[in-house]
Amino acid sequence: MEGVDYLIDERKKAQFDVEAMKVAWAGSRETLEVSNRMAKLVANDPVFEKFTRPMLGRKELFKNTLRKAAHGWKLIVDLRLTEEEAKWLRLYIDEPAYTDLHWGMFIPAIEGQGTEEQKKKWLPLAQKMKIIGCYAQTELGHGSNVQGLETTATFDPQADEFVIHSPTLTSSKVSKMFMRWWPGGLGKASTHALVYARLIVGGEFHGVHGFIVQLRSLEDHSPLPGITVGDIGLKFGNGAYNTMDNGVLRFDHVRIPRNQMLMRQTIVADASKALSRAVCIATRYSAVRRQFGSRNGGPETQVIDYKTQQSRLFPLLASAYAFRFVGEWLKWLYTDVKQRLEANDFSTLPEAHACTAGLKSLTTTATADGIEECRKLCGGHGYLVSSGLPELFAVYIPACTYEGDNVVLLLQVARFLVKTVSELGYKQPVGTTAYMGRMAALMQNNCAVRTAEDWLNPGAIVEAFEVRAARMSVACGQRLAKFENPEEGFAELASDLVEASVAHCQLIVILCYVYALFLLHKHQGDFLAIGYLTPKQALLANDQLRTLYSKVRPNAIVLVDSFNYTDHYLGSILGRYDGNVYPKLYDAAWQDPLNDSDVADGFHQYVQPILKQKLHSAKL
Amino acid sequence: MEGVDYLIDERKKAQFDVEAMKVAWAGSRETLEVSNRMAKLVANDPVFEKFTRPMLGRKELFKNTLRKAAHGWKLIVDLRLTEEEAKWLRLYIDEPAYTDLHWGMFIPAIEGQGTEEQKKKWLPLAQKMKIIGCYAQTELGHGSNVQGLETTATFDPQADEFVIHSPTLTSSKVSKMFMRWWPGGLGKASTHALVYARLIVGGEFHGVHGFIVQLRSLEDHSPLPGITVGDIGLKFGNGAYNTMDNGVLRFDHVRIPRNQMLMRQTIVADASKALSRAVCIATRYSAVRRQFGSRNGGPETQVIDYKTQQSRLFPLLASAYAFRFVGEWLKWLYTDVKQRLEANDFSTLPEAHACTAGLKSLTTTATADGIEECRKLCGGHGYLVSSGLPELFAVYIPACTYEGDNVVLLLQVARFLVKTVSELGYKQPVGTTAYMGRMAALMQNNCAVRTAEDWLNPGAIVEAFEVRAARMSVACGQRLAKFENPEEGFAELASDLVEASVAHCQLIVILCYVYALFLLHKHQGDFLAIGYLTPKQALLANDQLRTLYSKVRPNAIVLVDSFNYTDHYLGSILGRYDGNVYPKLYDAAWQDPLNDSDVADGFHQYVQPILKQKLHSAKL
Ligand SMILES: Cc1cc2nc3c(=O)[nH]c(=O)nc-3n(C[C@H](O)[C@H](O)[C@H](O)COP(=O)(O)OP(=O)(O)OC[C@H]3O[C@@H](n4cnc5c(N)ncnc54)[C@H](O)[C@@H]3O)c2cc1C
Ligand SMILES: Cc1cc2nc3c(=O)[nH]c(=O)nc-3n(C[C@H](O)[C@H](O)[C@H](O)COP(=O)(O)OP(=O)(O)OC[C@H]3O[C@@H](n4cnc5c(N)ncnc54)[C@H](O)[C@@H]3O)c2cc1C
Ligand SMILES: [Ca+2]
């Protein structure tokens, strides 16, 4: 069976060079090579086996994660891997672990916000993993509202120390709200935490700041005096995020030296990975799966050939590509802002902040929804854990909440947009809002499209999205102006503001025609409501979309092959590279512990007495 | 702490009588009382404890389910519960189990499709649970396409028996596709199955029919000769549907007596239960949760008071009510069709079929999406298993796939709509399509709304939805007419056809203003595209929606109290009746096995060596 490729006919249909696209997707040939090497290293190492993960109890599951992390670190040290290689290695281990927070939050925060002295002290310890750090910001009662945190760091000038303390009020309900709750790696693994708290100096509040606090003994790992720490319990999914020790933490007058205070920062995640995985699985399986439409005893139709399947799947395929390039662009934006700040140029900062906040919200929402749609696209089999989709979904969805609740972020974007519009008279909008500089034209022009092909003109699409975003922002601004108290207006119109923000953020992502036309169809109401499109033009866009789907069809399989994911990384029987789905599904089933015996454990106790009508004398 | 009600202020805001609404939701006072009694019976019985379920390994989990089923059956027998009471009891046990298929599919199929003789033989056995039955239709390779099933039942006239056989072709890939795959209760519990197979008599195919086949010995439960049977392995979620032994089954020339053949039937599920549970949790927690907006050190704003929260939550609350009444109406429809059939009146059958198919698709899709939205509405804490939402989602989502894939069902509705439109000249449309009889008016009239209040007129809303559904169907019909081969046209236009079906089905559900106006806003593109609404009118609808939200707000908590769910049934710390969320979350965390010890299992093996830089000599 091995070596057969059930998707070979599909791959022959390709109309572009898959190797070139792999390079484009990876970013560069070097990256592709490093990533390939690390993917293979992980896939061939039995310690990194993933299949049994969802079957493990919580303790075993966590222990298994500790083992993988230790083994991964050993490889990094033994093979003297570069930082870049280590990053890919961790990615392909493909399991939420305390190391994510250590390398992804704790170390970057010290690098970005520490003084030279602090860096000299903490970075070598952290980089050699002599200490393990996490990022502890959220309280049980305070997530989105960071300024509302209640834990205090009070400066004691005599001792030259801070006293970190979670308030204890008389009511236990209230005091529990002030505990840390959620930080990954905090529950069981971390020795240190970056803790955000209200700085109090001389009785006065001086804002929320970060503090490096040691939590556990470096000798025996037991919690230090004044520290109560534990795991917060089961989360969504089976294996999924339960490999992570998200933690609860409480401080009772814990003292730390003065030089352990830092400042806040934010980090943006890349949404294209998770969506492209799901799309890869759904696309391959849709080409393998056949249902209905057999003529004269011939094979049935591949479900990927149904137009409904295409209209659900191909926009997601397009989004995966769009988000990949948005990710690259965000990297550029980050470097650009950093360089400007070093030159004391703060002018683009608000725009860059709005942009990252908006794109985080937009891409993570679309990705979470997209993974679930991919699961549905696989019919019943998408519901099996062995399809890889349930665990992918369960791991991904908190991204809509952590690093900023998506709705709260869109409200921040809305504030920025409204401000930009109100200042148009005297301030030139920059970056992604530059189009608002052409406001007069955007308020007047209507769409010039006359044929379906006209919709292939990038100018036509971009203009449509610019007009929509501009007019929706202006409309919000006008309605806001009617309120005496602007804050009240903002609260009252919040939903419309969020819709305007979405319109603005989608504009930024409009790189792929398929995705753009799909969005245009989905939100045709906006375009018609602002009077920019006529119904006829909207219909033409839909026609064009249908034509585009048939152009995507022959390339569908190689478009997902270009993501270059190993079967180990995909972790999906439905998404196997070779399309050999059914025998493998069957083999996997027999590995379930329930199939250890023909007659199930519990049968004699709990079923036999029913069948034999002897329940009255049974011990249940 | 017990006895305190943190939501009491909310309950005081109510503007209607919650007790009366409970009766309305339940359907009648008698139903409410039975349901209450059974809910209490279950909640107070420690065997039915649900909290630890997601922590159990697969074998333990399944054994626990067997135990609950046995205990439940014992109560039913010992307390001589009525059928109605038994149904509620099983519902409140609230866990997918083999008994669902036995009582919900196997027995009704025999009741509905069996001959008098068959009923006499099988019903007493099944009703006393001397045998356990399941419903085995889906093959690994054939789900949606039932007519494509490959398992055969060949009549052997000599022996007067059927020979049930799963084809075995030379390629193992192909032969595996013909095994049964998915049926609930099949893997480990059932002794019998209702098997759908191709009937072959004298070498000729006579359609797909149902056969009662014994699978396991009634003595020792071992599989009978010719039968290979097992569990298909882990599914989405933690506990969730993994309490069910969805099974794989293969026949090797299994013989059954001739009198064990039945016929096919379909059953419709009620979507309002799952959505109302999720909405109940999200609404209560949104009233408990406070974030931002504190003035002068006062309490922060309840997140339910944010307009964005309301615009996401309240339409779901309205849908829950709408779906509840749709469920009642479907019951009426079922009785009506049955009575007509008995009187040999087949005239409403196609309409009734399209109607149930469409509503199944519409309500299950909206419910699945709605549960996930409720989870997001709870912020980070919605991701905890103890919120109840992850397991609710995981259990519910397959409803979008089983009993008919939702897209495949919408395509069936589309076929019916297109046919109805094409016959308008000479055939009066009936039932839910009666509005199409006024086609001339619907094609001409435009919306007469002039103020936001006009949108409160039910006539205005219903007309808008009628016009939309009618014009979209007609447009599809016109485009189809351009194809020479109608089937090709249908395939090509499938996506638009599905959109027209959705428009028609939503019309049926338009009972609640909030839900209707929400849908109108969400799909304003359709209304504008068909030229029925002006942008100004769409805006007025949105204004009215905002006003309605503020009217819903004071009643939100009692609207969900009216569902009358016990805390045991809800199974959610966030959705507790008393709103005492935080201390309970905290207590629950400490029950996770990871918190058994301060230092995690695996620390000494896998973390200590890292921290001590002794990984080289560690045994991983
Ligand atoms: C898996 C996971 C891992 C995490 N890891 C970490 C970690 O390592 N470190 C850490 O510090 N934290 C972590 N967190 C916590 C995370 O950062 C918070 O959950 C997040 O900030 C959201 O806050 P919240 O949960 O308080 O949601 P809430 O703010 O309570 O949101 C509840 C609802 O209220 C709405 N809402 C809130 N404010 C407003 C407003 N002003 N206007 C309108 N609507 C509003 C939201 O949209 C949402 O619908 C993690 C969370 C998860 C789920
Ligand atoms: C939890 C669970 C419990 C179940 N319990 C039972 C049970 O007790 N007994 C039983 O017999 N079965 C059971 N099933 C099986 C269930 O009935 C099937 O999964 C369902 O019928 C869908 O078929 P499928 O999985 O083959 O999907 P497919 O038909 O393979 O669907 C895959 C994709 O193709 C698309 N597609 C298919 N045909 C068309 C078409 N003609 N036009 C356009 N698009 C199309 C679908 O929309 C979907 O996106 C269960 C399934 C689950 C998940
Ligand atoms: Ca588990």
C-alpha cells in the first residue's frame, strides 16, 4: 500500500510550479530548507508521536508534554541548533507547552523592555533554561481590562523592595477575583513569572507595570513562601490545550528586589498556519471523497467538484494565502515602527497599533470559523479526532480571546478610525488609512464595473473596499456627532462602529481576488447600502466568483501541497498526502482502547443484568 | 455562601411573569411538572454526577456511561415511570448513550415501519430491553448518498432467508469503504441492528431497505459468526460524544430470516435545547461579569450592558425562543401529514419534506454557530471545560452532519422550490410555500416602511422575507432555464440555489422580531440586491433593532430562567443560577488531578535535569 499516491491525478492537473510556490509560501529558499529539515527531524523521532495524545489522562498528558519539551531541548543543545532552527523544531513538535511562554513571551519581554543590567542578569539564565518563565497578566476578574488589575506592587523604600500582593477583602468572592488566572506554564512548570501589577509608590498609583517574580524554589521546585500556585483545570478539547499548565496564582506580601520591574508590550500571532492546515486537510479529503452522481456504475463525483463545496472551501484556501502575506507584511510593519521609534518618530504609532489590533481580530476570527467549516466540509469523518480537525480547532479558538478579546480590539480600531475621520481637515492620514486622504472622491464615486471581467481589475476591487470603509466610518462619525457626550455615543453605536472597523480591516487584507470577491458577495449589503454598487454589479461579481472557482479547481491540491506540511505535522488521516484515507481510518479505529476486548469492560456489570432482566439484584 | 443570589437584582428587573413563561416554554403545565420532577430526580442522584466525565479515559468513560444507563433503567422499572417520564429522565442524564439509538431510532423504526407481526415479535423484546438495537445506515464510503450503499441483502428462496454481505473486492481500500461506520451504540452495546442494504432478488436490485440483524450472542455478548464489530475511536471533545460507542461493522454472508425486513424513515431533532442552554449560560455570566467602565471606584460595567455584547447575545436569545416554537410547529406538521397519509392525501408530502429538511439544516447550523458564539461571549472562561460550553459544542456539532448533511438538505429544498416556481401557472402552492401564490404582487411591491417603528409591524417584516425568498427563487429559476441540461444547470448554480433555500427557510422561522430584524440586518444585501428595500429603510431596521435590544435587556435573565434548567443539567459554573461564579471556578480548579501534588509528576524526570543543566545524563 505504501508508495501509492491516490491524489496523483489531482497533482497532474496543476497549472503552476509547486516547488516555486513552496518557496513563496515559506518566504525564502533558506527558510524552506531549515523548516524541511526540522520537520523531518521531528516526524522521524518516536518521542514526538502525536496520535495517542488525545487518549491520555490529564496527568499522563502533561507528563508526556514535559518529556517532549525535555527531549526537544536536548536535541537543540546536542545538535547545537541555531535560534531559527530551534523555533521551527518547537513549532513542529506541535503541542502547546510551557516552553511557548518561556521563549515566546517571557524572554522577548525582557529583551524588549529590560534595562541593559536586567538583560545581562536574566537573559543568560533564561536562554540556558536555568530558570523557566511565564507571562502572568490576567486575573480571574480582569482580562480585557488590564488597567483594572487589582494586584499591587508597593514600593518599600526602607528595604528597597517591592511587595507584591493580591488584595484580600473580607468577601471571599471578591478576593478570589484578584488571583492570577490563565497564564500558560504558570501552573506547574515555571520558576519565574512576569507579573503585571499596579505600582504604588508613597501611597500613589503609578500605572500598571511588569515585575519579574520568582515563584518556586530552584532546589526542589516547591512554591516559595507567600505564593499559592496551581493548575486551573480542563480546557476545550481532548489533548488540545490541556497539555498546557494554565495556572492560578496568589501573592501574600511577596517581596522582590527593586531592579525586577519592567514595562508592558504586545505581540502578534500568525493566523495563516492553523487555517492553512485545516484547508490542506479539507481540500485533499474533498478530492478523495466521492458521493453521489455515479453514471452507469462509474465512480461517484469527487465532492470537491460540487459547486457548493467549492464556494465554501475555495474562499478559505484564498484566505490562507491572504493571511500568509498579511503575516509577512506585519513583520515589515513591526520593523518599520521600531526603526521610526529609534529615530524618535512616533507619528505612525497609533495607526500601526490600530492596524495590528484590527488584523489580529479579523484573521483569528476568520481562522477559527474557517477551521470549523473545514471540519464540516469533511462530513461525518471530520468529527473523528483522527481527522486532526477537532484538536486543531480546540487549540486554536482561544486565539480569539487571548492577546486581546477580538471585539474589544475592534472597538479600539473604531476609536482610531473615528479620530482619523474627525481630523481629516488638518491631518494627513498615514499608512493603511492613507486612502481616507481621498475622502471627497470616495464619498462621490460610484462603481464603474459593467461586465463580470471588470471585477478582475484590482483597482475596481480595492476602490469598492475603500469606499465601503470610508463611508461607513464617516457615517459613524456623523451619528456620533449628534451625542452631547461622545463616550455615550460611542457606547450606544458600538455595534456599528465594530462593523466599520471590520470594513477597514478587510480592506487591508484584500490581496487575493477570490477572497475579495467572496467578501464582497458576503457583505454585498454594505456595498449596496452605501449606494456604491448597483444590484446588477453585485450580481456580476458573483458571476466572476463562480468563474474564478473553476479556475482554482485544477490547482486546488497543489495549492495546499505548497504549504509543504508533513503528514506528522498535519496529524490528520483525512489530509494524508497520499489520499489513502479509508484503510488508515480503519486501522486507527482498532487502536482505541475500547477495542482491546470484544466484550466491553462493564458489560457484565451493567448490560448483562439488563438483558437478563436481573437488574433488581445487580450491584450498580 | 449557599442561598445567596448574585443575580437577584437582574431578576427584579423582569417585566413579565417568569412562571407563566416557563409553562409556555415547556408547552404545558403538565409537561413542566413532569420535567421538573425528572430533573430533580437526576440532579439529586450521585450516580448521575457529570463533573468528572471529561477527566476519564475512554474505557472508564464508557463504563461510566453503561453504569448510568443501567441505573437509569433501574429507576424507570422500580419507580414504574411512564414513557413520558422515562424520556425526560434520559434527557436529564444528559449524556450520549447507546440507549438514545435504542429508544430514539431502533424502536420507532420498528413501530413506524414494521408489519403487525414484526411489531408483536420485536417490540416487547426491545421495550423490556431484552435486546438492544441500533440504526446502522452509514458506510465508511457512503453517508449522504444512501442510495449508493454497497452492502447487499440477497434473497435466498431455498432457505427463505436474506444473506447480508459487505462486498470484498481485491483491493482492501475499496472493500473497507463498504463497512458500516458511525452507527451509535453499534460498537460495544447493541445486540441487534437495523441495517440498511441493497435488496437483491433473483439477481435484480430492488432498492435500499432496512433489515433487523442480530449482531451478538444473547448469552455472552460475543459477536456472531460472520460479524466483525468494534468502536471507531475518539471523536471531538473530551467527554462529549465519546461516551457513545459509534461502531464499525462488517458482514460476511450473514443469514437472517425473511421476515426481518423493514423500510426507511426519517426523524427530526429539536435544536432549541442546545442553543437555549448555551444562551442561558452566556446571559447569566454576562450579567455577572464586569469589565471596564468603573467610575470613581464604583463597580465596573456588567458586560451585558455593552451594545456589542447585546448585538451578539440577544439575537441568539431570540433564536432560542424562535426555534422552540418552530419545534412545536414541526410536531403539528408531523401529525398533520400522518393524518393526511392515512386518508390517502399525499398532496402536502413534498412540501412537508422540504420544510423539515430545510428547518433541520437552518436550525442546526444556527445552533452550532450560536453555541460557539456564546463561548466567545464568555471571554477566556468560556474555554474552560467547567463553563459547560466546550462539551455542549462538541456534543452538538455532529447534528449538522448526521440525519442529513446540512448542505445536501438545502439542495433538496432548492429542488422543491424551483419545481414549485415552475409549476406556479397551474398548481397552487401549499403550506409554507403558499406565499408564492401571490407571486405577481411579491415581484412588484416594494417596502413601505418609513420610520423605525414601522419595522415593528409584523406584516412589514413578513412581507420583506416573502419578497426576498420569492425573488431569489424566481431568479434561480430564470437562470436555470438557460441551461439545456437542467441537471447541469442545477450543479452549476448550486451555491445560489442554497442561498435561495436559506431565504425560504428563514421565512418560516420569522416569529420573533428581534431575530427577524437581526436576520434582516445580517442579510440586508439580499433585500437591497432584489431592490425591495432602500438603504434608508435598511438603516431604519437597524435603528429599530438597537431599540429592541434595550427592551430585551431588563428581561434577559428571566428570559433564560424561563427555560427552567437546573444547575445539574446546565453543567456550567459560569451559568449557575445564583451567579456565584468565581469561588466555584476556583474550587473546581483544585479538583484537577494535576493539582494532586505541588510538584508535578514528571518534574524530577523531565524538568529538573533542564534547570540543573544535566540533560546529557538524564533518561528521557
Ligand atoms: C488558552 C488561554 C491562554 C491564556 N494565556 C494567558 C497567559 O499566558 N497570560 C495571561 O496573562 N493571560 C492569558 N490568558 C488570558 C487572556 O488574556 C484573557 O482571557 C483575555 O484577555 C480576555 O479577557 P477575559 O477572559 O477577561 O474576557 P472578558 O473581558 O471578561 O470578556 C467577556 C465578554 O465581554 C466583552 N467585553 C469586555 N469588555 C468589553 C468592552 N469594553 N466593550 C464591549 N465588550 C466588552 C467581550 O467582548 C466578551 O464577549 C489566556 C486565556 C486563554 C483562554
Ligand atoms: C456523531 C455521529 C453519529 C452518527 N450516528 C449514526 C448512526 O447512528 N447511524 C448511522 O447510520 N449513521 C450515523 N452517522 C453518520 C451520518 O449519518 C453521516 O455522517 C451523514 O449522513 C453525512 O454523510 P458523510 O459523513 O458521508 O458526509 P459526505 O456526504 O461525505 O459529505 C462530505 C462533504 O461533501 C458534501 N456533499 C456530499 N454530497 C453532496 C452533493 N450531492 N452536493 C453537494 N455537496 C455534497 C457535503 O456537503 C460535505 O461538505 C453519525 C455521524 C456522526 C458524526
Ligand atoms: Ca480525555
